[in-house]
Amino acid sequence: MRAPTWCSRTRPSSRATRPVATGSPRARSASLERLGLREWVRSHTVNQGLRAHGFGQTLHLPWPGGHLPEWGSAIPRTELDDHLRTTAVDAGAVPLDGARAVDVRRDGDRVSAVVFKDGREVECRRLVVADGVRSPLGKVLGREWHRDTVYGVAGRCYVKSTRADDPWIRLAPGVCATGRTRSSAATAGSSRSARGPARSTSARARSPRRSGPRTSRSSR
């Protein structure tokens, strides 16, 4: 959802690159900040680092400095997506509700139009493919999964918490959102917005021996 918002705001050239947000709360904050949404994001819960528990001690690990903000945030996904969509529309984007891109029409070596499931076509000078890691349209365009590299799988759920405004994200070994034992897990006690519940996340790296992407139990 950040891609159409950014394109509508900046009117990029063919060589422009959009802000990239990774799994880090600070990277997401930086991406949203570049869209001019800093104050809106900071009106929700703000976190300042990790609280790590283990081996009989507790450590508070502030986010480091550098080119990323020294703060992170967490907002319920439905609220974030809705705000980004509204921001994009206000900036001039034209939404197509209920449309699913399934193919493209090419003019030589460039994409000249996007074909939708209902038969509609929308001509384009540039195409931003931002429909997720499994991107059906990306596969149509020839994107391949790099199966020889390590990848991560994250599970997300929302739970009520009396510590939802805690500025520290809790990191503890041996516990995950599903109750099953894992090597490590992060519980975002600070990840409730002013109008939503807290979010608990768990993640672990996958070995390159795996044959392809797998879905975490906690995300089903």
C-alpha cells in the first residue's frame, strides 16, 4: 500500500526508487516518514527499543542511531492500509475497487497495460508491482523465487494487553504467540495503537535446505 501512496505523492521518474521498508520497526517508520506521515504515525504507540529477558537478567536495548529514526511504532494493519489508501487518493491516485491484476500487455520489452480478471485493461507508462512476496503478477512477469537463500517467516496476531503502551518491545527466549517453544520470540507489548489491540509477533529464520516458502502456524 505504500507504493501507490509514494507514486501519487512524488510522481517518480523512470529511474526513481521508492522507499523500502524491511521488517525493522525503524525501517517502517523511516518509510512512512518519507511519505510525510511522521506525526500521524507518532500519534500511535511509539517504541524505543527492545527489552530482552534471559539468563537471569533483563537488558534494555535502545534503537541505535544512524540513518534510521531512533523510534518505531506499530499500528493495526487495517488502520494503516486504510490511511495509506486515503493518502494516495488525496494525492491523486485513482482506486479500482475489486480489481485483480492477472496479466499484462506488452509493447516490445515494456509493459503497456495491465489486464484485470474482469477483462478490463488499464494502460500505463510505468508499473509498480507491489502485491506481496507471493506476487501472482510478479510471476507472470518472470519473477523467480531464490530457493538457495535463507528466508524468514513471521506470524502476527492481535491480543489485548495492559502493557500495550510500553515503549519497549519484549524479547524473550522459548516463547511464541502460539504457545509453542521456539528459539526466540518478540512480543510487541508496545504495538497497540490508540484505537486497536496489541500485536504479538514471532519469527524465525528458515534454512536454505527448504524447498520453498512455508506459512507459520501462528499466521493461519
